[in-house]
Amino acid sequence: MELWIKWSLEACSNFDIDVDDEKIEKLKRYLELIIFYNQKFNLTGEKTKEEIAIKQFFDSLMPIV
């Protein structure tokens, strides 16, 4: 299991957010799209999967927890 997925699952678990396999696959696809388009358009300063997971995914979860 990739490190960023493990972190995502742990973070969601800590906040009682249910994450199933379908949601994980959607997050993977979203991450792939961010990385792909970030190389072309510099969408975000984060370059690694782990950086994107922390800065984009986890930060986005904060308002709902």
C-alpha cells in the first residue's frame, strides 16, 4: 500500500470518516490527474503524492471534522 493511501486512511479513521475501496480509487485517480496537470500548468507547489495528500486532501477534510 502506498504511503499516502495509508496516511489518508488513518486520517479519515481518526475523524470517523468512512472510506471504502471505491473512494480510495477515486482519490487515486484524482491524485493522478493533479500530478499530470501540475506538470503542465503548475496547479500546486506540491510535487510528490505525499505532499499532495497532506496539503490538498487532508487540508480539504478539515472543515468537515
